[in-house]
Amino acid sequence: MGLLYLAALLVSLTGMVVLDRRFQLYFWADARRAAVVSAVGVVFFVVWDLFGIGLGIFFRGETAFMTGLQVAPELPLEELFFLALLVYVTMNLYGAFGRLLAPAVSKRGVGA
Amino acid sequence: MTYWALNAFFLAAVALVALAAVVKARSARTAADPRRSDTGPRWSAVGLAAIALLITTAVFDNVMIGIGLVAYNPDLISGAFVGIAPLEDFAYAIAAVVLLPSLWHLLPARGSRPSTGTRPSTGSGTAGAPGPSTDSGTAGGPRA
């Protein structure tokens, strides 16, 4: 039970990697840029989370679906994977729509 | 501080990064560098990704709150909800879909397109040359 949410996130992230690889959307379009964007993006959203938690706006729920491991007070381990998924979904979508909208300009890369 | 006030700071930061990406793309156009391979964020793609992301957020945020992964201080949220998801949560999706593509286009592009299909680019070939793609037939085409 405690691993359910983490497992769901990892399965979803794996799906993003598969799509990325198959269609060269993000890391497979430009690995270095994708690494920087992902790192900056996750840090940005973690900081946002920490402010929200610090200000008492939101907090970890009472649930049996999480491991209970916390990387900071009220910040579950799972949140890091959720934010990574948010970043990956966003950039795969952007890469895919960028390609679909301008097929004659670039067949490869995130709007590159 | 309310959730909306917090979001305002972070959305403002996102707006600044987006502005930087637009300015960079504009100056690249002005300079008319023939090697440039990037015209800045494609806002039509951003818009479509935003629609998909907002729908996804509406679905999964409701699930996450419903099963108790996260909870909110009722005094600090506006009280506007999509289902049981506070409207403020959608700021994350908006921020992601503007910030991340903007960052992508602010970073220098990999020198060239990869020459093989399934591996990350290794940067072989001429730097930034936007000419016809050699690995995708005529579909790549010369950049206009």
C-alpha cells in the first residue's frame, strides 16, 4: 500500500521515457538541454512547494498510499517524482505539438 | 499569505523567463544569424500543451486530493474549486508549460541533429546548421 503512489509515478515516468525515446521529444532530442531544463524545473517547483508548506497553505495528507518518507517536513519523497513527471509530461507535450504544428520546419527536437 | 499571493511571485518569475526567451528570439531574428536554429518558444504548441496539461491536472489533482495525498488550509485558499481541486493548483501547470519551453529555448541548442534514430544527440556534424535533414528523407527539408 505504502508504495502505491510512488509505483504509479514511476510507471508514469517510464511511459514518458518510452514516448520520448520513440518520438525523440525531449532527452532524445537534446539530452543536455533536457537535463538542464529538468533540473531547473524540479528545483523551481520544489521551492514553490516548500514556500507553500512553510506558509501553511498545503501539507501532506493522511494516507496509506505513500511511503511516509519525507525529504523535508510535510514534503513527501513522492513529491519529487511527481514534479519530475510534471516536467516530463509538459516537455513531451510541447515537443509533440511543436512537431505536429510545423512538420516541414523540423522533424526533430522540442520546437528546435 | 494566501495561496494566490504565493503563486503570484512564482508566476511573475515564470513571466520574466518567458520574456527573456522572447527577447532572445527577437534579437536572433534581428541579427539574422544564418546558423541560428531556434526561433524561440512556439506559443501555439505551448497553448495546445497547456490545454492537455490543464485537463490532466483537473483529473489527477482531484484523484490525489480525493485519496488524501495532499490537503489545504481552507483559510488560505480562495474557495474556487474544480471538483475538489483548488483553482490555485492549476498555477503549477501554467507555470510548467510556460517556464520549461522558455528555458529550453534560452539554452543553446545542441550543435546538430542526431544522425541516428534512437539515441540522444551526440553533437556530431556542423554546429547549428539547419539545412536539410539527412536522416528523415525530404520531410526535414531546408528551414525557411
